[in-house]
Amino acid sequence: MIPSFNAKSNDFQGYVDAKNYIAGEWQSPLTSRETLDVLNPRHGKAIAKVTLGGRDDVDAAVKAAEAAFPAWRKVPIRDRAAVFYALRGLMMKNIEELSWLVSHENGKIFSEAKAEVEKAIECIEFGCSLPNLAAGSQLEVSRGVRCEVVYEPLGVVAGIVPFNFPCMVPFWMLPQAIVGGNTFVLKPSERVPLTMMRIAELMREAGLPNGVFNIVNGGREVVEAICDHEKIKAVGFVGSTKVAKLVYGRASAEGKRALCLGGAKNHLIVVPDADVAVTADNVVASFTGGTGQRCMAASVLVAVGDCEHVIDAIRERAAKMVTGTDMGPVTTEAAATRIKGYIDGAEKAGAKVILDGRAADPVKGGFWVGPTIIDHATTDMPAAREEIFGPVLTIVRVANLDRAIEIENANPYGNASCIYTTSGDIAQRVMQRVEAGMCGVNVGVPVPREPFGFGGWNDSLFGHGNMTGWDGYLFWTRQRKITSKWALQKDQNWMS
């Protein structure tokens, strides 16, 4: 049994080592492999260790899931959803513990960690509503002939999730997949394997049968084994674009359904008529939230015309952020070095660093970069083109709205975009033209709330549809179409 995590503050605290969860049992990998530290990024110290699994561990998890599938698919959908309703209650009851666990293994501040757990609970709530949404449909298409649609599970399915949201992102997949009647194999990020271990215990307490949900910890070998395993019918992935492409191609080549969410380079467009206070608060929240380590974070601010007053307000607001209190560390020392390299490079290329977070170091030993704003950047600079994944806002100045939209649409990603304006006409023009799947008007993190689906365009998504909402349920299920006739009618036609 995995014990409770009893931290009540940011003070360093260790936890149990990560294990695989297969058929309701906690197990070490079947073959001895590399062991990694699970670091608390605030302190730069290991709170646990994780031993990387391999193909044999994936195979064991798949066999457990395959054995559990026949009984689980026969459970009525309302009873399957009831397990998640019980899980919702347990997560609400233990929300402080789960939030501190997310904070300690991921590094985000407690309020952001709690917001993440709350969002995971919202995803569960949508899963609980599926019995009312997934009723299927039927119609008498001709006299005496009836057609109906029912949604059937695929079988054993799998998810591969990233380090930046150890609690929320798994629940983009789990409610729809498991309430839909599938059994599941999850590969958490090896950087943050602890939160889902604790949640697995809560799932068992909620009444989820053994084998319906399984965890295999690991790295590349586990990812490739999931893509290759003939018994896994569908794979969901969230991570970098480079790996999303590889997972999508490899899984699809094996005949699996694959839906893979990649990276982003989100552009916020600001025009001179923008509400200064709203824009400043919103832009800062967008590029510093989660320490910028999220695919929805603001990355580039495209300032149209004379926006000096707005930029000044953004800089002043960001300068008040207290690193370590208002914003957490980045996840690794390598990430901090990489992020600072982008800032150094932009400065050497002629951009101006108007807010510099390179010297931030509130807790010795942690991995810190403070809020940073790079102004007067050009579109050819790496800081303006590549995904930095840190608390860095790059400002590119343009003369008109058409040029701003051109810059947004020239970037290969299509995750999110935003316009700051008080003009309905300008907002509509931007919303109709930007190449992004999730768009905001005066909302710098335009994440759709349930039941609306999460998913971008272009190099931010590989596959069809959205990861969450109704699209998610359709991804993890397949339609069975039934046409029936029980009596011969006198007035026959070609159909009857």
C-alpha cells in the first residue's frame, strides 16, 4: 500500500520510491534497470527513486488489463461511472495531500498544484456524466426497420503523459477511456511518477477492480513497447512535438488509434486599445503560470503599433512577482540552463531584456529562473521561434494587425492564440484568421472548460479530434451500428 503524503509546507520531505502497479499489486520492474532520482525542483534533492521498466513490464500490465477487460466491459456504464464518482469524493477529501504531492514532485506553487487537482476533478465529473451523454441513438428508418448506434470499448488502451501536470493530464484520458469500458495502462513521466501512485490507491478504494488501471514507469523503452504491443488498441500522448510525431507514426503503423498532443509557441496579440489593467494581469499570469512549463503558456507578445503603455504595465506587474512564492522553480537544472541560454542568445542578437530573471535563486539548490521579458526581438531569433518552456515572454513589435496575424500563422504550431482588445471588430477579425485550435479574447490561457475539448492544430496535434470532452469519449470507443426487423410489413419497400 502506498502511504499518504503528509507534507503541509514547502519544507523538504521524502516519499516512497515509485513502483509499477499491475493487477492491483505494487511491483518492482521484472528486470533490473536504470534507477533515477525523483527530484523536488524547489530544493534540488531527491524525494524518491524510480526504477525504469521495460517491455516485459508493459507486457505484464497488458496481460493484467486484458484479463480484467471482459468483466469490466460487462459492467453497466452507470456502475462504471459510479466508481469515478466515488473517486471524485476521495480526491476532494484528500485534495490538500494531493496538492502538496504535486507541488513537491513537480515544483509548482501550492495554489497552482491545487488548481491542477481541481481541474482533474472537473475532468472526472465529465466522465461521471457519460451515462447521460453516451446513450446512443435509434430511429425507425423504415416501417418495421430500426437502426441504432451503441458505443463499445476498444479493449486495452494506453496513455503516455508529461511531467508538467502529473495529476491533471492523466485525467484528460482516464474517465472517458475507463467509463467507456476499456482497461488502461498508464506511463507517467519518470520525473513525476508519485502522484498517480497515490491516486491508484484512491481508485482501488473507490472500487475499481484490479487490472482495470495499471501503471508502468519507464522511459523510451516503455513508450516504444506501448506503441508496438499488439494487444493495445489505442494510445493517447501528451508531450513535445518531436516525440508526439514519433509516437503517432509508430503507433499508427501498428494499426492503433493514436491521438498525440505536442508542443506550442503561443502568440498573444495586443493592440493599443486593450484594457491595460486586464491585459497586464492576464499576460503575466499566462507566461509565468506553472513557471511557463505548459503548452498553453504565452510565449510571444506581438505588439501592434504604439503599445508602450501596455508593455510598461506588463513589465511592472511581472516585476512584482516573487520567485519562490508567486512562482515555482523549473523542473531540472538542465531546463534552467536551457532557458537562460535563450535569454542570453536574444540579448547577444540585439534584443533588450527589460525584466531579467536569470539571477533568481530564492532557495539554494533549486532550479530557478525568474519572470523574464525580452523586448524588441525579431522573428528570426530562437527566443521568438522555438518553444522555451519557461517563464519568458518575448515581445515582437509590428506596425499593423495584418503583420501580427502573419507572424502568428507562420509559426508551425497551432495550439493557442489570443487577442487583447476592447474592439469586437478586431477580436472577430483575429479569431477568424489565426491558425490555432484554442483561441482567446482577453484570455491568455484559453483552455476550454469541460465539456469542451482540449486540442490544437498543425504541429501541436497529431491525430483527429480533441483529447478531452466528447471527442475523447469517441476516441476511446467505437460505434456498433445495429439494424433490426422483427415483423414483415405489408407495405414493403426496398429497405424493409
